[in-house]
Amino acid sequence: MISKFERIMTRDQAKKIDRKAQEGFGIPAIILMENAGRGVAEEALKMIKDKKARVAVFCGKGNNGGDGFCAARHLLAAGIKPDIFLVGKVSEAKNEAKINLGILLKLKQKIIVVNEGSLGWLGRKIAKYNLIIDALLGVGLQGKVGGAYGGLINLINRSKAYVLSIDIPSGLDATNGKALGSCVKADRTVTFVSKKRGMVLGEGYKYCGNIVVKDLGLPL
């Protein structure tokens, strides 16, 4: 049930708010990402019973992955040592994601590269995790998910770990609530500013689990 006072955004509206924050208010994108990553880490820490919990952070190459890299750093600062995965090559990370990935590398953190060829051994490794943070694909997704992303999402869904998605479960259309091929089935989703329309339409709610809305320090 959606309250008539609750703010719900489409994909385009979410992008517009990002642009307004940066161009209208002068808030650099790296600060927005820092606030997002910290918020995710705070939520993740609520789910971890002790510092020996086994945590995996699966990141894409774009902004959603950047949020994941940032969240991983905040977990490290809290005494949790997550395994950090990247779908694709380190050299393919973009913009602010590249910056946050670079910080992890300077901190001597191991980044485990994932491609279609590595899904076999990863399927065995993934069974050991207590918490998986999904930072693969964000609200900008429009095409069908397949390849290494699709295979990895299927592994995540078959795992017994608690799954926390960043902003929106990877593979879910942020506007219409449809699964775009493979889609993460999260136990909890940390989204920013407001829920996205696709989270409450169609079968979107089945993929999101419990939705937690975090602010990014935006003066809306």
C-alpha cells in the first residue's frame, strides 16, 4: 500500500534529481556516491552479527558499482573485510566508480574479476557468504540482462545468503517493475531519496524485499 504522501520516482525523474544536485546545487557526484555508499554500509552492519561474518560485494562498472566499492570501504573501516568482485576489467570502471575502485586498490584490497568463464568456480565459492551486496546494475538499466551479469545474478539467487541490493535489485526496470532478463531477488533494498516506481508496480515488490530509503543530503 502506497501512502498518497509518499514520493515515488521513475527512472527519468531519478536521473533528473541527480543532475539537479550536481548542476543546480553544485554537489559533486563523488559526494553523492560517498553518501550512498555510507548509507549502504550502515544498513549492512545492522545485518552482520559479528565481524567474522562473510560478506561479498558484487560490483558493476558504473555508478551502482561505485556505490558498492564505497560501501566496501566503509565496511573495511568498521572492521569487516568483504570479498570485492568486479564484473569486467578494472580498466573499464567509469567516472566516480573508477575513483572509488582506485581507493580500494591503493588500500591494497584484492579485487576479484568476474567474467563468464569464472562463473563455475564462483558458484562453489558463493555458498560460503552470509551477506551478499548487489551493486551490479542500477536504475539506468533498460536492456535485457544476460552474459556474465545474468549468470552471476542466477548464482546470487541460488545462494542461501541474505541479499542486500543497492538502489534497485539488478535487472529490475526502475519504471515499470518488469524483470529485464535475470533479476536479483533481494531480501532488502537500500534506495536513495525515494522509492522507484518499478519497486511498487507489477512484480517489482517481489524482487525488492524490505525497502529502506536513505537520503543523500539533497535539499529537495
